[in-house]
Amino acid sequence: MSVSPPRSYRSRSRANRPTRTVATRDRIISAVRELLEEGAFHESTVEQVADRAGVARATVYQHFGSRLGLVDAMCETFDANPALLRLRETVELPDASAALEETIANTVRFWSSEDRVLRELYGVVAIDPAAQDLVDRQRSDRRGELTRLVANLAASGPLRPGMDEKRALELLLVLTSYESYRELTAAGLSDRKVTERLQETATLLLLG
């Protein structure tokens, strides 16, 4: 079964934007990232983002339209994360077992590299619609990539007897979730140990 890659977060290529426009957007997005890492974004106004970026409030609205647009722009930075770019390639490796292990490894690398931002976003989804939107889109993107991985596993034949694609996807969604990553790191496991534990568990459950 062939599964098309999910829609990329990025809606417009940076290459199509004037250099000054790119620089301004980058300053604003950097300000959003800083506020997220400080745990202050959900309490911040567009005016405060503008002040942090050193631009006028009107400039923020011109580029992003709203706070929701600001968080949407954070999706673009996720889309360019090296671990996520690599993950999109590894889900279809010819060696399906290697695809499973590498997908988990790159998922952990992504969670680790974005942990300070994601910790804030996941922590305020109940009270911040902008955070909820980003988390929902991130989860949808991960589901799309894992669907491609499961299709690869099924086509290559390594799924253990009795394990269908639906159940395999459900298990992978749990194993590779940000919540699982946070639970394991909170228990004192290093990123390397988290990766090893998840790879071992996935191999045992899915491949037998």
C-alpha cells in the first residue's frame, strides 16, 4: 500500500519572500520561541511579541494576522528541524526493521531538540487555542508519518502474526508520543536510554 506524505507545515517557500521580509519574520518567530521557552507565551499579547522582536505591532499583524498565526509560524520551524526531515526519509527505508528503529530514534531527537518549546505548548493546550492548534497539527503530522512506516512494515512482511496495520499504528502512536518521551525522561532516562527502550518495545510488540 502506498501512502502519500502528509502536507508540510510550510505554506510558502522562504525563497519566494524578499530578504527584508524573511529577516523580519525570523525576528518575530525568534521572539515567539523565546517567550515559549520562558513559559510566557500563552500570557503574552501581540504587542509584547512585537516589543520583543523590535518591530511595530502592525508589522506582526501584517505578517501573521493573529496569535494563532504566530503559533502557525512555529510549525514552519518544526518543519525545518533536521530530525524531522530525516524522519520523513527513514519511514520508507528498504529495511523495514531499520526503518522502525530509525523512526523512533529521530522522533526522540525531535522531542529532545524542541522540548523547551513543546513543554510549554502541551502544558497550556486547555487554555490557549493557539497552542491547541499547533499540538493538533503536530499530532496529525506524526500520524501521517507513522502510517507510512506501518505501510512499509506490512509490505515488507515483518509484522508479527496477528498484528494488523491499525493496531500497529495505535501502538506506535503511544510509543512515539511526546507524553511518553516526557514520562521516560522524568523517570531519569537519558535520550539514548529512551531511544533504546522504545526501540526494544516496538520491536517486541510489532515484529515479535
